[in-house]
Amino acid sequence: MLPKTPKPAIWKFIKGSAKTLFVLEAVCFAASYGVYYRMNTNREFRQHIHENYPFVLDYYYKIGEIVGDSTVRQSDASYWSALKKSD
């Protein structure tokens, strides 16, 4: 019978790193989906993003135009301009 030899430490490191990377990727995916869902359902949140991070909202609109809903940008702009006029 062959004697058992310990596995190299590098494999333990690779397995631990792969598990950590998998969990980190799952958390980032869940967070990005949560932000997308909130932007998709909440106009006030889109306005907050527009005021603080306009490049993020621009990417959101571009994705929406690619998928097929191209009216969100115009409806948000008209809603926000009406809010500014009433203030």
C-alpha cells in the first residue's frame, strides 16, 4: 500500500480563494440586481441617482433602450421638469 502524502498547501489556498471569490461574486451580483430593481421601480431613486451619479443613470437608460423600453428617459425628464416648474 502506498503511503499517504499530504496535499500541497497551494491547493488549499486555491480552494479557499475560489470559494471566497464565488461568494464575493454572488454578493456583488445580488447588490447590482437590487440597485437595478430599485431603479426600475422607483422614480425618486432614479432622480437621486441622476443628481448624484448621472453616469450610472445614463448606463441604465442605455440598457433600457437596448432591451426595448426607450420611453423611460423621456418620461423621467418630463416628470422632473414639471417638478422643477412647480417648485
